[in-house]
Amino acid sequence: MTDSPPAVRGGSDDISGLSFEQALAELERIVAELESGQAPLEQSIERYERGARLKAHCEGKLEAARLRVEKIVVGPNGEAARVEPAEFG
């Protein structure tokens, strides 16, 4: 067992199960803590690393959501020609 707070404990495995909202809230807490300058250097580095993983997770969730509501139309040359709203139902 470790005495580290949940924001530091674990790696990307525990991040993968977070919703966008949970990850964003934790990222905001980490940014506020880093901006305060109160954490020791090693702890700040750990927080920064976790923040980077949280940011990547949030970006992935946003991209997945965007792809759910848009579809890319590929032209005959294999490149994206345009984006259209996705058809549901």
C-alpha cells in the first residue's frame, strides 16, 4: 500500500477508466496545484506527468465524441474530401 494520493498513484491504467469529466476535473486540480508552486519538485514532476496523461486521455475522449457525430467522406484519391454529419438510426 502506498501513502500517495490518488492523483499520483498508478499510471495510465487507472486513467483509462475515467470519464472525460472525471479526467478533466483531476487535470484542473493538478494544474491549480502546480500553479501554486507549493509542492516539492519530485511531487511536481509526478503531477505534471499524470497531468500529461490526463490531457491525452481527454483529447482521445473528445476525438471519439467528434467522430461519433461526424463522418469523413473520402474522395477517389483516398484523401478526406469533406466532413458530413453522421447518420444515426
